[in-house]
Amino acid sequence: ETGVTQSPTHLIKTRGQQVTLRCSSQSGHNTVSWYQQALGQGPQFIFQYYREEENGRGNFPPRFSGLQFPNYSSELNVNALELDDSALYLCASSLASPGTEAFFGQGTRLTVV
Amino acid sequence: QKEVEQDPGPLSVPEGAIVSLNCTYSNSAFQYFMWYRQYSRKGPELLMYTYSSGNKEDGRFTAQVDKSSKYISLFIRDSQPSDSATYLCAMKMTSYDKVIFGPGTSLSVIP
């Protein structure tokens, strides 16, 4: 049990729709990162938030956006869903401190039809 | 060339075997190296975390980092059926940086 909780666990959306995925970080963790994991591949970094500000972004278009809240929960929003957005979305929380590492939630499986 | 490459697998071994999982990388700026285990339909679970070159042991698991060769390994001794999972190598440049993952190696330990 990592203390990182994601909701929902599964979701089916139609192409063109918008989706919001949620993550509750481990208590006290001030950094949250989001990853996309396609089937059979490693997770790909989407973006990272530190103290409610985005402080790093991977190679994902602007229709992927996020928020981090003062209680360390966070959201990933994806607009104009495409079929290729079907994947496991993972959030990971950590302390912004040397020697510490990220703990992942169980992920949200998004299917776009 | 991908930033992080991993033995493709899948790998199938008998129970009790020693397993060697390997990754190579291209960015010499990576300093932090991790191994994650991921069971089907679950999030990755951190197994080993090392900084710079050297070895680290934790129970049946040993992680090795050779920065001069840009090569990292995870050894599993006395493998168990419960070790059956996908193993992901991962690395980053600084403690605050994004984590770059390899594609993963699927391991099956046969009783």
C-alpha cells in the first residue's frame, strides 16, 4: 500500500470528449507527477507539479493539463480525447528532497472509443 | 535510439533460478537509478533505488550500476513464482527531475 489513491480505476470515454482523473497523494508529499502507460510500454512522463505549480512537462500536447491542490490532491485533465489516449494513467507522489523516491498509485485505465 | 532500452523479454525461468534483468541508456547525465516491479493491472512498485555507480543489495535483490558503460542490472536470487511481473528500469538526472522509464521486461517464474 503506497498511500497514493487514484480514481476512477476504469473509465470509458468517446473520442472528442473531455476527462478528469484524480489522485490523492501520500500525506506530506509536495510533488506529484503524472504518467501515461500504453499497453506493453513503460510509463511516459506527462508533467510534474510542485507546490501547485507545474515545474516540468513531457512531450504531450496542451490538451493534457493538470492541477495540484493545497491538500496535495491533484487532477489530470485531457480535452478532445483521441483513440491513442487509451492507456493506464499513473500518478506518483514524492517529497522534493534528495534521496527520496516516488510512490505510484494503482492507475486509472482509460479507454477511448 | 531510445533514451532507455531494456532486454525485451519475455523471460521464463524455473523457480529458484537467478534472474538477470538489464538496461542500457544513452544520457550520461543520469545519476539516479531505480527498478520498479509492476504486477498486472497495478501501478509500479519501487524495488531498488541507487545513486551513481555501484551495487546495492536488499534481500534477494541486487542492483548494479555501471555509469562508465551506461548499463544497469537487477539480479533476483532464488526466484519465486510471486516474482512474476514486469520489471521496469528507470532513471533521472537530478533528485527533482522527471523519471525516464524503460519499456519493461516481463518475467515468469515457473513453479
